[in-house]
Amino acid sequence: MSTDRYSMSFTTGSLFHRESVKLAALYLDLGDWDSVRHKVITDNLLQTRTLNTLKRVCREIISRLKTLNLSELKFLLETSHQEQAYLLWLAVCRRYRFIADFAIEVLRERYITLKTDLNYEDFDSFFNQKSEWHSELDEVRPATRSKLRQVLFKILREADLLSANNIISAAMLSQQLIDLISHCSRREILYFPIFESDLKRKAR
């Protein structure tokens, strides 16, 4: 059994694209995540119906954005809508190792072996495989597991890495984004469905 437990607390929401950009801008202005959290909750900047929802969504977004360094947060505000989505996908993968492993072992692996569809069965198979090494997955109730699967597929679609009919979409990373990611860890490029040959072409 693995002693490095998976965090499976990604049942909240989606990619949170618009909200994440707003909070990143606020952080660059205030320079402190506690100040960001306080302002978001005090002014209901995410315009949620209840305080509990506001706190939950705010906590989730900040936990993801905290995985990005200052250069990445600045790039998030300056770049295109598509590249913002890719960067937020990177943050999700950094926040949740289960999703990172899924991205490498299932999403990218299927793409580079020309199996371009991705279905719920692929998630279930991966989940069952990992549960042999991660006992915490056995504690996940069926309803929660279904929710986790639903949320992950929603995030993939919102990041434009999966089409509405479950076909994997190639990641069209700019050289600037590739350099930014590689500066921290070259391995993190593997979170995206992209051929190694395409990366080499871009590097020329």
C-alpha cells in the first residue's frame, strides 16, 4: 500500500476559469492569500447564493492557485482564454495527484497510442487499479466516486482537452507556456495530450 495518500476532495465544481482569473488578479494586487479570502467572502465576489458555498468554492480555487508560482500567475492574467484554461488544468493536476496520475497514465497515454476516446469506463478502470495501492480509495462511497468522475470530465471539457462527445483534444501549448511549465518540472508537460515530436518541433 502507498503511504502517500491521494486527496479526493475535488467534488466541488469545475475548472472555475473566470473565478480563478479574478482571484489571481486580486492576489497580485493584495499579495496575500488570506487577504484575498477575506475580501472574497466579505464582498461575495463569487456571487454565490450561500455563505457556505462561497467559502467552499473560495477555498477550492485558492488551494489550486497556490500551486502556481508568481510568473505563472502573471501569465494567467496576460495570456489567451485557451492558455488560461491549460494553466488552470496544470494547477488542478498539481493540487490533486490522483488527477495528475490520471492525466499521464490515461489521458495522455490514450492520446499518444491513437485511442482518442475517453469514457467513464476508463476512469473506473483507473480508479480500481489505483485502489490496490491506495486503501483510501476503498473508503470513497459509490455516490462520491460518481461525483468525482463527473467533475473530472467536466474539468477536462472546460479545459478544452475533451470534446462534448468524449474525444480527446490535442493540447495546443504555446512555446511560452511550455517554457514556463518546463522551468518547474519537465514532467508536468505530460499532464497534457501532446506528442513528444510536437514538443520538439516547437522547441526548434
